[in-house]
Amino acid sequence: MKKRALISVSDKAGVASFAKELEKLGFEVVSTGGTLSHLRESGVNAVNISDVTGFQECLDGRVKTLHPVVHAGILAMRGNKEHMAQIKDLNIAPIDVVCINLYPFKATVERGAPFKEVVENIDIGGPTMLRSAAKNYQDVYVVCDSKDYETVINELKNGIAPIETKLNLMYKVFQHTAVYDTLISGYLRGNLGIPFPDNITFAYEKAQDMRYGENPNQRAAFYKESYRYEGSLSDSVQLLGKELSFNNINDTAGALDVLREFDEPTAVAVKHANPCGVGSADNIYEAYVKAYEADKVSIFGGIVALNRAVDLKLAKKLAEIFLEIIVAPDYSEDAIKYFAETKKDLRVLKLPTITAKIKAGTYDIKKVVGGLLVQDYDNDLYDDSELKIVTKKAPTKDELKALRFAFKVVKHTKSNAIVVGVKDSTLGIGMGQPNRITATDIAIANAGEKVKGAVMASDAFFPYPDCVEVAGKAGITAIIQPGGSKNDQLSIDKCNELGIAMVLCGKRHFKH
């Protein structure tokens, strides 16, 4: 019986050459629609699927391969005598190679097509044939990835059919269709506004393999969300330097989280996923200087994120110390040349969409052993209308600006977190402590003499007045915190005693 291959693809790259090789090996090539036309135009003597099934495609092409002749030909187990006798009696020929890739659902969504068009790009026959062929993996070569064309042809030429190859092809199919269905369900979930369904799946594409994870004994890879996400690290292009490590990506993502809070020229320095210095100014050079001056020690070996382009002057300033990564929306040619000549290992990332804000409905996901924590991304800060001045002394306009600046930073600092700062830069940051007083001590110590006349932000309420007392002794003049403790009045009373203005914003921002 003549060998038969069924080919129906949306992405036609390389498929004509694949089909020609199959013909040379004695296969009859059966195809559909646009693929059929493409193959025939390329010199392949392809047979129309309708000539095989005896049934014309209908419903605008919605039904063409959903036919017993197709699926019996795929699913018949060659080692099962009853199966082979049945398809012989039914005059159905086995299908030995199935080559399918699916309708471009993702691309249709990404270009903003209307709902009706998106639905028409949900493939039905393709996944069905792939799954049928994958189920009968031992007898059918199933190909959903053009990278496997050469492997399949070579094995067919050599008459070798290693089970490992077929199992791998089988795995690829079910992985491929699982992601495809996840993209569909995710699109519908978003359109229907269903935040937390009973069952949830996410689709990611591998961006790169890594030498190791957080530590050398851990294997790792970086996966990006299947849909392009403006402003995310996966949207960046690496211009120079060594490949990104696991920790590089984690730290840079933390820097971008902070940077999104600011519209004015701002520089963010991050170490171990925590901000160590943040500065804003009329220009990006001065903003970086402020971020650097905020903590000259911690920035060493850190990441710097900037929301304005880097010129040669700034490049030279950045190159004065050891940095792991610089990420910015753009670079002048002479800045790139300077980095290439003086800092060959420096990872330089270009992210034109660096100022893009996080879209509403975006998930923040944390993996725990045996489960997944899913929540809304923390897009809020606070509204000025929500502020409550609870002390006898009210903050000045400059203090209010400084409080807002510090609160933007403390929001993205690991809890317990305290930030000491002024209206355009941080001065000292205390983070990740099991108690708030220790975080306060660290922030004030890092600020040094600059603490006098500065303000302080806390990511959560003060359970006791001890933090206020330490702040007062250091010379802090105003404090912002969410409030909500049963002991709020004790902290308020201590502020009044020490002549400190306190503002409650009503918004807690834990970050774990």
C-alpha cells in the first residue's frame, strides 16, 4: 500500500521542501486549502483532501479534515490485525506522516482583530489531527514544529524509527496544543473579566536557557509570556555584554517595577531585587547622580534602570563603577561605542517601552511548592484625596512631595520596609527585616547625616511608637504610613510630642 502524508500548515516556511523529500521517498502527499495551492505551485504533486474523503469541504472551510477516512487512517494501529482489516474493508489507506501547524490565533489577537475574527482563527481540525497522530505515535510521524522536518526525513531515508524520536514528537504535540488552548482560554477569560477561575493555565515561551539558577547547583531557564508585554524585561533587546543570568533578570525586573512609578527623568539602582538608590531630576544625568549618591556602597555590582536615553556623558559616569546591567529606552551611538570599548562584560539592554505602565488585569504570580499564588498586580499607590493628616503639625508642600516619592519606592521594597528620602531622591532604605524597628534603624543609618530634615515612608502601619521615636531623634520631619493599627494613636501621640507631621494614606504595600 502506498505511503501517505497529510500536510496542512498555517506557517508554510520550509514545508514545500519537506513535501518534495517525502515524494522522493514514495509518499503520496495529501493537503488542504492554502497549503495545497502552495505545494502545487512549488512543484509538489499534492492531492486534495476532498479527493481522498469523497466529501467537499464546507461551512467556509470549517469542515474539511474532520472525517472518518482521515482519522481512521491516522489512528489505525499497524500491529493490530483487526484495525488493519477494518480499514481495508472500508477502503481507507493509512496515513503515516501528519504535518500540521495551527491557525495563527496568537498573531490575530496581537494585531487587535475583532472578536469574530479571533474566533475564526481557533483551529479545530488541526489540533484534532495532531492529537490523533500523537496518540498513535508508534506508527505515525507527527510533526508540528518545522525544526523537526530534517530529522523526520533523515530517519525515513535510513529506515530507522527510534521510539525516542517518536515519543519526543508526541510530547511536542500535546505541549503545543495545551499552549494553544491556554492562549484561547486566557483570551476569553480576559474578555469576560473572569479574574480567578476554578482552574487556570498560563502560556509562556522559552526566551533562553541559563547556565544555572540562583545558585550553581540549580538548573534554570527564562520564559516570557506568550503575548508581547510592553515595558517588560522580555520586551528588551540586549546590545552588549555577557548573557543574562537568573539573578540578573530577577533584579532587573525589580528595577523596572520601581521605575514605572515615575514619569519625570528617574534613575533606579537595584541590588538583590531591592532598590538601593532612586533619584529624579530635570535630566537623566542628574537623576543618576542622585541615585548613586543615595548609596554609593550598595550600587556596586548592581543594576541601573533609566527612563531616558543614555548619552556619552552619562555613559562615562555610569562606567566609573562596576555595574552588572544598564537598561534604558535608548543609547547614543557614541555611548554604545564607549561601553563596548571600556566595559565589555557590561550587559546593556535597550527597552524602548520602558515607560509603559502595567495593564489592568495583569497577574502577579508567585510559585510555592505544590501550588501557585495568583493576585492582581499592585497598580495603586494612593490618591491625594485619601491622605489624612493626623498630627497637629501638617506637612509642607515639599514634605508632601517627598513623602510621595519615598512611598513610591517603599512600595517596591521587600517588607518590612522603610525609606528615608527627600522630594527627589532616597537617602536610606531598610528592607526585608522581620521587625519594623530594625528596618527603621537600617534606613536611618544608611542616610547618615542627610537624615536631618528628611521624611520617612513605611510600607505598613507602626504597631508601636518605637519607629517614630527613633525617627524623631534622627531629625525626620514627616512620616507617611498606611495606618490601620489598633495602636495608631500611640504613634500619632509620639509624633505630636516630637513635632513630626504624620500622614495616613490608607494603602498598605507589603512586598514579599
